[in-house]
Amino acid sequence: MIRGSAQVESVASEPRIGVYVCRCGGNISDVIDTEKVAETIKLVPGVRVSKVHSFMCSEPGQAMIAEDIKKEQLNRVVVASCSPFLHELTFRVAVRRGGLNPYLYEHVNIREQGSWAHHGDPEGATVKAIRLVAAAVHRLYHAEPLEQIRLPSHRRALVIGGGIAGLKAAVDLAAKGVGVVLVEREPELGGRVLGLARLFPTDDSGRAQIDRLVREVCNNPNIEVLTGTVIKGVSGFLGNYDIAVGPALAAGAAGVDVGGAKDKKLSVGAIIVATGHDYYRPSLGEYGFKRYTQVVTMPEFIDLLAGASGDGIQWNGQRIHRIGFMHCVGSRQIEGIHPPQGDGKVNDYCSRVCCTTVLHQAVHAKRRFPNLAVFDFHQDIRTYGRLHEDYYRRASEAGVIFFRFHGDDPPLVEEGVDGFPIQVRLKDWLTWGEEVVVPLDLLVLAVGMVARDNRELVNLLKLPTGADRFFQEVHPKLRPVETSVNGILLAGSAQAPMTIEETLASASAAASKAACLLAHDSVELEPFKARVDADKCIGCGLCFPECAYEGALVRTSVEREGKTVTLAKVNPGLCVGCGACVPVCPTRAIDLQGWTLNQFEAMVDGLLSAPLPSKEVTSESSSHGQTH
């Protein structure tokens, strides 16, 4: 059921439709003649109100819609504005405030699909907007008042991954009264942060920060911790996920059970994926890696610096006097320049955290060993975080020497001369392309973050991944921690390269979203699901092979004229409303609530029969620049 004030649930046989066209502060009206759209659409049967507003999503714009519903007794509403991803929910709420069922509303995108797509053709964009709005009006002739689907829910969440993101998500969820099962593959909680001696910007040790979170987790009775455990099976839907977990095998010890437990079944309402990241592993010879023992990765150097004594940094028994840091190793790769990864693609994305990590480590090394000569080799320096640019200033003041190279002409690491084991040769664009040779005792490769090999989890959870192989959110701004699978959320660097600060914020966001989803003993789902008319279903079974979502369509037996007939039935929890089953039904027994075949046919009629303004008037209006 939809909660709220009393609503107009019945739809009169005669449509009384209100149309509201947004100028979007000029984003739409600079190209589309919004006044002409509103004026022309009045000619469509059923339209009782047609208005324009500069910002329809603003409070005055929403109030106007709500007031018109009451005053004009409107029973359907069309809003023509920007993308529905931005404000569809906004206008549903406005419609409900007016006392109308929020699903008797249609959103038309005339910005991305109109003014932005046809910026050079104002007349054509205006005509297209009129046709799109007319199609929406015709679709609403067949609209029905829908209700959100309410299903029972488990007020318990599964967090996959016991690193800093998973720990933080578990702590925040438990604080909101939600039970948590925290599953970690390794025998110890903490993840990669355990190996970081100093974190920027606090300079705390990674273990100290992890220990604080582990204490909170272990002392909270609402959190169950399963270490040495992996996910083996997943079924169900938001509010009702069934999870099978079992023991993991220790790395390098095949057949050794470190889980200490038998396979176990869990029932949860939501899932947070916090599986973390891996570090890029350079290929043989890349910047001298594995060819020269004096070339190491950043994680190796962090351990080396943490264990250094007052006598200085030692590597392979040799004292280090000159050290270099190479940026963007495994990040910002260029096709044809860098070798592809296993899937044939290069890592063309920026890992974001590497630049600050290099500067942080360089400053720390110079602070501990002032006589150490430190050199920085970079394409660009991207210290994007708050106060992170300060590390560049500190490094410069400490005497770090910077060299800049072009990405399509990377430095060469060669065997050194004059007693130095290696040297870096590059064209330095800070000195206008001068070729420079820098002798070194040690070269540190700032390896980027890469997505973990989560293929099994991807298959189990049906999760999408991006071109960078990390888990993909629905929208980076509007739904930053949600996946396309309802009830499965993302936290931390499983989603993208992140700093510790960003990881903690992401984990808190995922926990907050999960807590909202599980705030009650039931969950509410959008009503846009397939629906079977049992009276029309003949049990042919053609719909089942078309459904890509296991369990969304089930077989049910009914008695019909003394015979047992097997019919199709929809599980609303698993149905995603894709509509693949609809066109194969020979009797039109299956339809999609909110997007019925009648509505689609009416939209086509609306597109073709839309009243159009005279070319003369539209051209004249367009010539005025549309700045109403």
C-alpha cells in the first residue's frame, strides 16, 4: 500500500489531465519554445490544464501541481522536464500531496531527449517535445492507480568483506538496530589497511584504525562474524535473500579448512558488497620490474620504510641514498603503449589515490632521513582530496625533485653506471623536453588499484561491472551505492579506487541505505511488475524460456472444467519488469503494470496524431532565442 493522505484512487471515465512544462532555467527553453508546447498540447483531448514554469521541480512548481489537482479535479498529470532519473520521485510526491495516486503521473524528458539532443534545431526540438507530451497524455488514458508491493522482510543484513569498509558498514548498521552477518574470506579481519603503517591525512597506523573497528564489531551482540568463510549460494530478493556460506581454503594450503564451520544457511534482507581491491602487479620488465631487484612496488616500500631503523633504509643489504617514485603504474594506460590486461583491455582509468600516496611516503621518508635524495617521476599530479595538495607543497619544501613525462613516451629504466644499480632515462617536460638520466639505488612503482577477481560473486549476485572491472553503481550522484539489483549495495573500493576517508563515507552511505530498506518488517517495491490474467492464460508455457530471472515466473496448478491446468504466476519479488514475457503470450494474458500493451499502442497514436503548431509561428518563436 502507498502511505499518505487520502488519495483519489478511482479514475473517472473522462480523463482530466494536467500538463506542466518546465523551462529548466533555460536548459530547455533556450531551445524549445515551452510556451508553444503548453499552448499546443491544450488541443489534445482530455487536457484540462497546461502550464509553464521556470523551475517545475522547485517548491512553488510542485505546489502549483498539487493545488491544480485539487482545484481543477485533475485525475492524471504529465510533467515535461529533465530526466526522470533526477525528479520522477519528486513529482510523484507532489502528485500525492494533491491527493492523487502517484502512479497516475507520467514523466517526459524534453531536456536530454529534446533541447540537449537538438540544440541546433529549435523548431524540430519543439515539434518533438509536443509529440512526446502528446504520447504521454494518450498513455495516461489507460493509466490505473497502482499500489507499491509490500513483502515481508528480514531485518538483518549480510556484509561481504571484513576490511575497513565492511567493518564500518557493520558497525553503522548495528547502531541503527539492524542485525548483521559479516563474512570474511581470510582468517583475520582488517583487509589491506592492516598493512599500512601510516594513513593520510591523520598519520595513524592502519592497524590502530582497524583494531578500533574490530573491537566495536566483536563487542556488538547484533553482529555475527564469520571469518574464513565464502559465499556459496544466493537466491531471493530484497527483504528475503537466502544465503549459503561455507569454509574458505587457505591460500597456499589447498584442502586446509580455515573456516572451522560447516556450510550454513542465512536469511537476510539486504546485502552490502565490500570486497575491496587488489594492487596492480606490473608485468615482467615493466619499468624494470623483476628485471632489476632494485625495482619494488609501493606496498613493498611501505613495509620497507616502516621497518627501517635509524641507520637508514636498507634493501638487499645495501644502504639506500637515492630513491625514485614512478607514478601511474597500472593506471592511465594507453592502448598500443602499454601491454593489455588479461581481458585484452588496458587500465585507462586513474586510480586517484596514488599521487597522494607517493607524496605522503616521500615526505615521510625525507622527514625520517633528511639526507635521502628523493625523485618524483609523473605524468600529472592529481592530489584531488581536501588538503591533499598540501603534501605537494611539503614535498617541494623538503627537497623532492620532480620530473614530468608524457604518457605516450614513458621513462626507461636501465642498468646504472658509476656504482648505481639502476637509472631512469626520460624527457623532462618541466625543462621543455630535455633528456635526463637519474641514477638511483631504489625505484618505487606507485601501482594503482585494480578490481579483484570477483567472477564467482558477480555470477551469484547478478551484479554489473563497469569498463574498469569494478562493481557498477546505478548512478554516481543520484544512487551512488546502489546496484541494479534491488537490495544489493556497494561499499568502499569494491566499487572504485578510494581513499580511506572516501571508503568510510561510502560504507556509512551503504549502511544508511540498507537500514532504510530494512526499517520495517516489510519492504515496499515499485509496482511495475508483470501480471498474469489467469482467465486468459492457457498454460502454453511460452513465457518461461523468455524470463531471464530465475523464480520470477513460476508454475501453478488450477482446476478448470474438471481438469488440472498449469498456469504462469509472477513472483513480484524477483520480477524486474523487463517485459520479455509479454510479447510471446498468444492470448495477451501477461501484461506489465504501468506499461501495458494498451498504453504502448496509445502512445504510438499520440505520437502520430499530436497537434502541431504552424511552421510560421514556431519559426518566429524560435528566432527570439527562447529566453522566456
